[in-house]
Amino acid sequence: MRVKGGVASRRRRKRLLKLSKGYWGRRKNLIRRAKETLLRALAYAYRDRRQRKRDFRRLWIVRINAAVRPYGLSYSEFVGAMRRAGVEIDRKTLAEMAVRDPENFKSVVDTVRANLN
């Protein structure tokens, strides 16, 4: 007796179409188009999960740089002095501080400034 794969293939195709829901045009309801688009989408998702980390780090650096400029420092001077001062605050926290808590950020800058030279 032969085995027919109708149920399995239907399940596989339905799962694929469910994942491609919301795509534009035929990409959402033709199996081949949906599969192509879905593979590309998953590849982009994988790539961009890593890219997001880089993007946020860049954003934090820009914010910290903008926040230390009024104190007569550049980002690189500030980070170098921070290392020498032994202040171990990560960029994410520093950027958040610069935006939401300027008083505490100023105290960090003053602490770091003492170790500039």
C-alpha cells in the first residue's frame, strides 16, 4: 500500500501561508511567492537582530557626545577620562542619564573631569 502525503503537504503549505499573512499582493496567497518572500524576511530578521545592537550603540554614543559637548569635552576624551577615573557606567545608562537625569549626568562629568590629565 502506498503512502499519500496530502495531509502533510497541506499542513506544511498552510503553515507557510499563515506566516506570510499580511504580505502584499500574491506574496500572501501563492505558495511559491510566499515561500520566497518568507525566506528573505527571515534572513533579514536574523541579520537585523544583530544590526539593532550596533544601531543602539551608535545612538548612545551620539547622545553621550551631544551631552558632554557643553562641558567642553568630546566623547572620546570623556570615555578615556572615565576609564582613568575608574567609573564603570555603560553607554546605555550614560545616554539614558544624559536625557532623563541631567543633574546626575553632570556629577558624573565632574567626577570624570577631575581625571582628565
